[in-house]
Amino acid sequence: RRNVGKGRALAVASGHTGAHASRVDNGSQSSVRARSAASASRKLIKPAMLKQGALVGLIAPSGVMEDTLIERGVKNLESYGFKVKVGRNIRAARGGYAGTVAQRLDDLHSMFLDKDVQAIWAARGGSGCSALLPTLRYDLIRANPKILVGYSDITALHLAIYRRAGLVTFHGPVATSTPTDSPVVQMQALLMSPRPHTELQLYIETER
């Protein structure tokens, strides 16, 4: 099933590339190929692991936040054993988003630049991350590698940062999630005690 899905994805990608290529000149095609080759050959960076008491930056790159959600996010991260620094624009609001694109980018870039912050945690998903990608400072991120955690809409950041900055990030619970004990233990093991091989225990509930 996976192979079939991959084949379809490749077929769609090939079709799109062909259509696009017909609308650009040879110079543009060469430029795209050069950038793709440079990204593919760049060494992948793995961020440093976390320690108990590490300072974690809490940001909202997607949906708008309320104080109750911010408090929940801080409380959850503290329960994982971390200290929390809240982004200065986390309470901003623009429609359903947590502020303007510029405000959300400012929080993300500031957390990467802050030498005291060792990881960055998205407060929630929603929508809006894709709007950040065109002006995201991938060079800044690569020069200041650190752990980034989140899921749902945050997946857009994971994919773009992996592709353009060559940084390993982590698809995991957002700060306002309330995961069960098992995922929390596995997450802490991955971020705080990395090993070459890790066995993940799967728990499946069955009807009785």
C-alpha cells in the first residue's frame, strides 16, 4: 500500500514539474536544479538533546491563543521537566491567527536566536504556518539549530525546515495537548536520552 501511494505521489510530482517547466526558461530550470542539488547534498543537522530544567520557548505560529491555552501549555511543558519562556507576540491576534505573519515570524526567529532557549515548542496547530514559509530565515535556523516540536499545521514548518535548512525537527504533541503517560515517556526519552535504536511500545485498546 505504501509503495502504491509513493508511486502515485511521484507521478503527480512528475506531471506538475513537466507543466511548470514548459512555462520557464532554461536559465530558471538550471537555477531550480542547482538549488535542489545543493539542498540534497547539505549535511543534515541534529539538534542537541535536552536536559532536565532546560529552557523551552513557547510560540504560536498558527492559530490564535487565549490565556487559558497559554497557561495550559506552560503547565504541560513544566510537567515534562522544563522551564518555559513565552513568545512576546503569543497573545497577538489577527483573525483566526496568532498575530500577523511578521509577528509570528518574529517569535520563531527570536527563539532560534536566543542562546538560552534550547528547544522551541508550538503551542497549538490550526492554520497559518504555510504563510510563514516564503520569508522564513532558513539560514538563521541552520546557524542556530535546536529542537522544534509540534504537529498538525506545524507539519508545514517541519517539512520546510528539513528541506531548506537541513535541520532535524520533531513531529510531536503541541504544548496544549494532553497526551497520556506512555507518549510523554517516549517523547522524553527521544528528546532527552537519544539512542541509536529505540523500541516504541504500542498500546492498542480492544473492546471487551
